[in-house]
Amino acid sequence: VSWTSADGWKDRRIEKYGPLQLDPATAVLHYAQEIFEGLKAYKHADGSIWTFRPDQNAARFARSAHRLALPALSVDDFIGSLAALVRTDISWVPDGEDSSLYLRPFMFASEAFLGVRPALEVEYLVIASPVGPYFAGGVRPVSIYVSEQYHRAGPPGGTGDAKFGGNYAASLLPQLQAQKDGFDQVCFLDAATSTYLEELGGMNVFLVMDDGTLHTPELGSILEGITRTSVLRLAADRGYDVVERRIPLAEVASGLESGKIKEFFACGTAAVVTPVGRLAGATFDHEINGGEPGELTMAIRQELTDIQYGRAEDRHGWMRRLA
Ligand code: PMP
């Protein structure tokens, strides 16, 4: 669907997948005025197709749009676009354990104009692709390097809490460096002081303490993950005290050393809940839980995927039927 400042949103359409033709002066190519979302469509045993908390993605998309000076898209249009795409051919949604149809809604400045001001022409699109399990051959704990050199986004007031491509562009070099050094993922610290744990390039992080509490970095300059919000809820349901706060890296390093931190996991739509088996930085390198997936980590992972695939009761009303 296309937007112009004069006419608003119009021309809703579904087209065969193919290349876009863009003017070389298209604003997004120069000033990166764009945002996106990521969610999945799951096939349940009876053949019905569902997605997980799309209202939350719609709300986050609206916040991202506001921050990037892009036009608002209604919750109904956002969710309606997902349903319309999935219904064109539900056979795109794969069968099988932990397989799904990945949905990628995005919006970008399509006006051909070389001037730094919000574009007067914008496109909103959704593309989709079947995806298999994130971990082929079973869940495997990942290793993470905490970068004190690079940041993925800005301090509060920057774009860290928007799902904006620039944050991801900034994460590419540190991610490459971490991989060269033998790690799976890079974890970023807060950009203002390089002191507090923030998140990975595409996942939020959690610590499970030996006193039965669960801690995660507070909101502000991180992306408010829908998986993060859901994990907070499921952990509270299990009787865990959940704490959102600023978590100094120094405290994490010493907590791993002393055994106060029992489990460490990352979470996001793509990999659901992922155990972390090793965490390292410039001055420390620790194995976590003997390099094995933690008990709470795996229990929450199981519970969340059971809800998403319709194997467990959706007691919080998180699932939305698409087809
Ligand atoms: N942080 C970042 C930077 C991300 O890109 C993502 C993936 N969207 C997440 C966290 C996790 O968010 P969600 O649970 O909504 O996928």
C-alpha cells in the first residue's frame, strides 16, 4: 500500500514477488528513513493458521514510525495486511515442528528527493518466507562476546527502541568481529556510558539468579521485544520475581565467577528462547551452567512454543487467527 502526504494510504494490492524499481534519488537509499517488523505465522494441528501477539508488533511499528517521522498505519491495516497475504496461499505456511512462515512488514521513504526532511511519499509492504527450525538438530547453547568498543544504537532518545535498519547496519561490523573471534553473537552495552548490558543484534537477554529471580535490562534504548514481554509474563506465572533494571557488565562478570548467575538466555521471534553457554568480554570469559541449556530457559522455551503451535492452552489470549 502507498502513502502520499496529500492522499494518505491508498492502493492496497497483492502482487507476485519480484524486484522493485527505484529512482536512484529515492530518499531511503540516502537517509535510511525506514522501519520494519518481524513475526511468524504458525500452522496448528487442525490446519488453522495463527500468529503471536500481532497487536504488539503493530504498536511497536507505530512507535517506530513516529520516531522515524513516517506516517502512522492503523493496527487494523497492519494485522489485516498479514492476514491478506497469508490467505492468498496458506500452503506457504509449512508443516512441521518449529517451522513457520516468517512475515516481514516494512515501510520506507519512496519519494525521489535529495533533501533531509520526511519523505512525502512512502510505501508499506509485507513479504514472507517459510522458515525451518532456527537450530537444526536441536537447541544448542550459543556463545556471546560483549563489545565495549561498538554500539548498535544510541542512548535513550536515539533509535535503539525503534525497529529501524540503521541499528542493524551499526551491528554488522561488531557481529563480524565476534564471529571472527569464534563467538556466535555480540552483546551491546548502553551507548551513553558503556557500562550496562543492553541486548544482542536481534535478541533481548535475561539472567536467572541463584535466589530465584529473573533479571533483564530495562527499557529505554533497547528494542521492546515481544518475546521479552511474554517471557516476563510466563516467568511471573511460575512464581519468579522478575526485575527490569540497569545491569552493569561488571556485576554480570562477577556473578558468573561466583555462581550467583545460574542461567543466561537470549530471546526473540526468530530463535524463541536461546540458552547462552559462554559469555566473554575484554576482561572475562565464563562458561554458564557447564555449557548446557538451563532448566528454566528450556522450560520457558517449551511453554512459549507450545502456545505458539497450539499445543498448550493460550491462557493469556496471545494468539490471533489469520486463516
Ligand atoms: N532486540 C532486537 C535488536 C531485535 O532486532 C529483536 C528482534 N525483533 C529483538 C530484540 C527481539 O524482539 P521480538 O521478541 O519482538 O522478536
